[in-house]
Amino acid sequence: MKTITLYLGKKYRLFWVVVLLLSFVLLFAIIEELLIMVYLYFFLLFPLIFYAFSKGIGKVCLKDDKIVIYNLFAFPKAEIELNSLKGFEFMRDYYYSVPKGRGKYLGISGPTVMIFHTKSGECKAFSLFGFHDIKIILTYLQDNNIPFLNYKPVDSKDTKIKVTTYQKSGMQAVFAIILPALTLILIMAFITYRFIISPDNQVIHLLLCLLPLLLYLIYTYWERMYYIKMKDESFKIKNLLKRKSKKFKYDDIKKIAFGSSLGKGAFLYIEILDKNYKYYQFPLDMLPKREIKEIVTIFKEKGIDATSECC
């Protein structure tokens, strides 16, 4: 078998490059007048960026007999021998146990978490967030007869489903749209007012530097406004502010998992894996958390292995 190398998506690599460049630009812009920001950068921001680069995954190499995972600095992070694998889990959070402790603790959460279980009882978990070729990894594991441990086939039932839209109330949707826009308007008004009064004010210069970041955060927040519309033979993942939607037929889906990126019920998302091992992930900020159990039940009645770790 020829070695297959998968790289982190371009936009995620570009994001880290932009973060570094903006940090240096901001650093040199204020180095002469705000020395405390220099210390803040070197003692807080730089270690955080270094930690992200060292812990994050930059590429995955699929070889004949093993999987080699590299960090963002292109140094080998882990080597997993195929003949040592008992199986793998995908689309679930990773919990670890502390020796001589009680209970389990959350290790890695969020979408695209993959956990490798070795025959010796060891677990190795990684987040593949940012990789667009997860299908290749899953197909590679299946071709090498590595069991998909947390996939449990479900028998479908002849259940009719009426058209139902699972979405937050209109007032919640209005606030989700208006509040970020209003915040941006107030900040712009403050910057304009202060700039007219004292154009040399350092705080204004700092806010101007951070304004693109604020715009990006608001845009990504609006991008998360997805909800679910279910019909008898299919369902759609729709965005509140955009016309784009993705339609799925129940018969084409292998596994579905609901989760939250930060705590129970915060930053909800859905992971979808079809029978061809194509992977999809959508944020669900417009989906009421209380409706997830009902949605999971419907998916199971349609013969889909559906789970939820957020409720």
C-alpha cells in the first residue's frame, strides 16, 4: 500500500499563520509606548500559541502497518501499529481515569474525536478537527479490519414522522441576531467618538487593531445558527440566516452523534456519518437542548445508531 498523507485543512493552517502575523504586527505597533503589552504577549500569548502548535495535529500518515500522527511543528506525535489495535471509537468524547482516583475526567471533547484502543488496554485519543479527509482514515481502518467499537446497528421501525422543525423560539432567534450587531454598532460609535476627541488615544488604536477580530467572531457566531427540520423520509440541517441547507435521507446514514464543545449543553453540534463513511459536522446553536432526546429517538426508529453526550 502506498503511504497516504493527510494534511490539516488550508483555512485552519492559514488561521494560525494569520494569528502569528497579527500578533507580531500588534507587538511592533505598541512596543514603544505600551511595554506592558510586550510582556503580556511573551508571557501569555506566545506560550498559548506554542502550546496549540505542539498539541495540535498537523498531518496524519497512513502506512501499510501503522498510523503516524504529527503535530503542527511536523514532529511525530504518536505511532499506532495496526496489529496492536483492538479497535477504534469515533464521534464521542474521550474520558480518562486517574490512578487511585474516583470517576472519570473529560480528556478531549468536541467533534471529530477518534480514540484508538490497543490490545494491551491503552487508549490514544486525538481530535481530527480541521481535517477534510476523515473518510479516508475511516475507510483505511475498515479495510484493515479494525472494529468500529462504538457503532451499534439498529433495526428500523415502520414509524411515520410528521414534518417537524426543531428550532429555538422566534424571540431567542431575534436576540441572537440583534445583540451581536448592536454590540458592534456601539463599539464603532465609541471608537468614532473617542477618535474625534483624541485621535492619539492608545486605547482607540488598540480597539482598531482588535476590530477585525470582533467582526470575525460575530461572523462565526452567526455561522453557527443551524437547526433541524425532519420529515418522514429525510431530514435537513438548515441555517437561520442563510438559505443553504443540507438534506440527508435516513437510509443513507450510518451513525449520528450529538455533543457539546464546552460543558453540558454549551455549543451544541451534530456529527453525521453516512454509509460511505463520509463525515459531516454542523453547529446547532438554534436547536433547543430539550429536543435532543426526542430527535435521537426518531433517528433510532429510522434504523440509525444515534447517541447524545450533551443531555
